[in-house]
Amino acid sequence: MGLDGKKDAHLDSSTVGSGAVSRLEVLEGPSGRRVRPDAEWARIVGESLLPGAQVAEVARKHGATRWQIYDWRRRFRQRGELPSCEAPQPPFAPLVVDGPLEERHVPAVKLEIAIGDVVVRTDAAIDGEQLSRVIRAVRASR
């Protein structure tokens, strides 16, 4: 099968050089390959990077494949127009301790339990069984 450069037609001949053509196929219309400007690529890539966006859905919406979108992302990253996909390291502040922790006074944690219009206040060091008895007594007295 040969290609006629003047008419974009494929010429199928059973005998090479004889000039006889048994079948003539003319292809018209777009080749199926879309040429998109960079601005459109950027818009589609940006849409695919939105929180909650699924690449496959974005690709389907714009008549592309998800692999094309991944390729476009890679190209934008290589050109420095898109940040790396690696998660940035969170900044940390240094820990500064003025003195030994044993010397510092830490206030006791207070615990408040409201049962109807009764409020039971205690510190967090109370025994669990003792606290259960107090709560049962308050409920029984109501």
C-alpha cells in the first residue's frame, strides 16, 4: 500500500509498477489527534489538581485519557510551571526547655461531669471505680 502525496489517498496495488489500482481509499476529516494549545493543557491540568477531582473524570470530560493528563503534569513539572508532587516537609519550631520538667508546676487536670442539674467536679487522678460509684449515687438520688 502506498501513499499518494498529492491527494492523501492510499493506493493499494496488487502488482507493483504496473500502474493498475485495484482499490482506492481516500481518508478525509481529522486524523483523530487533537492539537491543544498550552493554555488548554494548563486549564485541564489545573482542574485535575483540584481537591477531590478524579483524573479519569476530568479526562473523560475533556476528551482525553488520564495518561495524557499525567503526561501533561509531568511536562509542566519539568518546565518548572508546576510544583513537585512530593509533599513539602512541614516547618518545625525548635523545642526549648528552660529547666528540668520535674521542677515545673503543672496544674492538675480538672474533670467536670454534668448529670442533669448536678455537676460533679474532681481531678483526673480519681479512681475509676470510685467515680462510677459517685455517678451511680447521683443518678439514684434524682
